[in-house]
Amino acid sequence: MATESEDPSFTVDELAARAGVTVRTVRFYGTKGLLPPPVIGARRVGHYGAGHLSRLALIEELQRQGMTLAAIERYLHQLPPDLSERDLAVHRALVAAWAPESAEEITRRELERRAGRALGDEDVDRLAAMGVLDKGAEPDVFRLDASLLRLGVELLDVPIAHETILASRTVLLEHARVAAQELSRLFREEVWNPYRESAEDPDHLAAMKSLSAHMQPMVIQALVTAFQRSLSEELRTAFRTDNPDGQP
């Protein structure tokens, strides 16, 4: 995993503050093997990197989805070992998309503390365009979708125009809605309707319960894998077309 080779930048207290969890939680996940160990520096102080932060955020999101620690461990072990912190952030954003909206009210000062950086008005506008936060009636109070904050902050330094962010979000939401509608239709026609027709069959009832417990993690993993592969293929094709000699 990229975490082990990156320059450490957080103490355990800083990591916990950035992730919005307690130091005890960070250490608990470490003892369970869900977080890689920190790099031990001077005076035996552990230091963590951006990969730790993204992995911790993914763990927290999976737990909010109702997954047990054992299920989370299995999920993480299925991920490629060389995922970067940005890849992990994408996983978390996709997982969070299945959760009910849980916006929280937050002041600008707390927002900057959670973001780990000062935020100008343009930064706030970009975060709002990405759906990370909504501006309220008061100038320095926002409604924050904490599940998207980490990824949104990562994207602040990417040279993408505000209009492009809005257009990209529209495309993603439209396709996500279509996928959700089709999956809902398949589940209703292929699973729910047969279940209603054989509701007294105990084996079918047990299968339904098992499917309900495992459906979201399986679908999320399938969506992440399919999207990453498709995006990689499209980017390779685009760059081959624009640069037939392979020059950047």
C-alpha cells in the first residue's frame, strides 16, 4: 500500500482531528490490523501519512453502512495493495453514496480544522459545486457532507474550472441514478417478486436475509471496479488519440 512509502505527516492526534474521530478509535483500528502501523520517528513518536487518513475514512464509512469489523477487514483485504490515498478516497465516496444523507452543521473554523487548511471564498464555492457543503443563511456556517470532505479537499488543488466541476457532477449523478434505477428494477423483478410468491419457503427467506446482508458491499465493489477499469480504458484511448507517438 502507498501509505508505507509516503512521507509521514501526522501525529496520532493530528490524524484523529483530521478524520473527525478519537485517538482511541485510531489505535483500536490499528490493533485490529485495519490501519497500517505508523512510521516511528524520534522519541518513539508514531507518524501517519495521507494514505492512513484515506484508509481511516473508508473504514469509518463502511462502519456507518452497518458492516462489522470482520466484514470490513474482508472488504479491505480484497482491495489492491497498491491503492493510493486518492483511490481510497474514491472508494469511500462511492460507499457513502449508498448511505442516507447525513449533513451536519459546521462553522468555517471547524470546517478548516477538519480540512487541515485555510479555505478562501473560492475554495468554499468549489466545495459547494462538488456537493461537499451547502451555504446557509449565515456567512460562516455550512451544511457539510462529511463523507465527501476529504475527497473534496484533495480536488481543490486540481486545475479544473468551476463550470467543469458542475458539469462533471451532473454527468455522475445522472448515470448513478440510472444505475440505481436499473438495479432496483432487477432486485424487484428477480428477487423480491419471487420472494413474495414463496414467502412461506424457509430456505428462500434465509436466502433473502443473506442477500440483504451482502448486497451493498458486493454492488459497491462491483461499481468501483467497473468504473475504475472503464475510466482507465477511456483515458488510455483518449491520450493515444491525442498523442499518437505516446508523448505527454
